[in-house]
Amino acid sequence: VVGAEIGIEVRDAEDVTLERVVVTGASLDGISARQSTVTIRDCRIESPVGDYAQGIDVSFAMELGMSTVEGCTITGGREGIVFHFAHADVRENTVTATTVRAITLAEMSMGSATENDVRDVLGVGIFCGDYSECHIERNVIVGVRADRASGDRTRRGYGIQSHSHSHVTVSGNRTALVPHPEGAFVDASIEHE
């Protein structure tokens, strides 16, 4: 799929599988699933365009079963993989060049982010927030840069961030220190409020 506001859209459906799909240049979501359960495997989302563009968005499916995003490569966009109010299994993905967060589990989502590779992103690597319950395990998070231009203190280059009454279990992750523009190194690995 090339261009379009939403590359692939799934609505009010269960047990949908998307395999080996490629979406480039979507202006809102590369893949969007609402009130659905999906398995998205071995996909590639490239160069989402626009201020609110995201790679994959799975939302509003808490009453349904688990949705999985596995083995995908997402390059660019505001957020790479986003779950809102859904059961999430996010594993073995590569996310690069996002401008807010690479992987987000939010708005009372429940699930895990496991063995993902997050590199060269702005703001936050993996985020768990808004009453979500998250297991963040065995991820590699390298090169998360602080978004100083935004003035948003929550986007200071954290590898893993959790807040707003969320519960997170963190184990076996590898994060790297990020060079500060003024020459110092900032420990930008984990923030929890």
C-alpha cells in the first residue's frame, strides 16, 4: 500500500491476520485496528507522513482477546506501535526514527513488549501509561534522544517510561546512555512516576 490516510484498516472484526504487508507514506496510520483482534506479522511500515502519523495503532478492544504485533519493522512516524485500551503482545519488532514514542501501551492496556529492537528515536523508547499493566522484558533500546525543542519534560530521552497510575514489570532490557548536546551523558534509561 502506497500513500493513503490509513494504509490498512480493520474495524469490528476478530481473528484477523495480516502477514508480510508493506505500507509506505500513510498520513495517519500505516495499519489501524479498532474494536478488533489482530495478528500483524512480518510487516514493514515506512515513512509515515504528517504531524500525527503512526505506524500501527490497535485500539478500543479491551473486551476482546489478545492482539499481536510480531516481527515488524517500523521506520518513522510520531509513534511506531501503539495500543490503547487493548490486550497487547508486542514482540521481536524493530522500530526506528519515531518522533514521540517508539512503542506505546496506554489507556488501560494490558500486555507485554518483549525482545523488541528500538533505535535512534526521539523522546521515549517504550512507554506504559494511563492505568496500563505492562511487562517490558528483554528489549534493546539504543539512541533515544531528548526532544528539547518540544519543552515536554516527559520526552527527555527515556528508554523506558511509565506513569499515570500504570503498573510495569521491567526485566532483562538493555539500554544505552545518550549523549547530551552539551557533551555530557544523560542516563536516559528508565523513568517511572
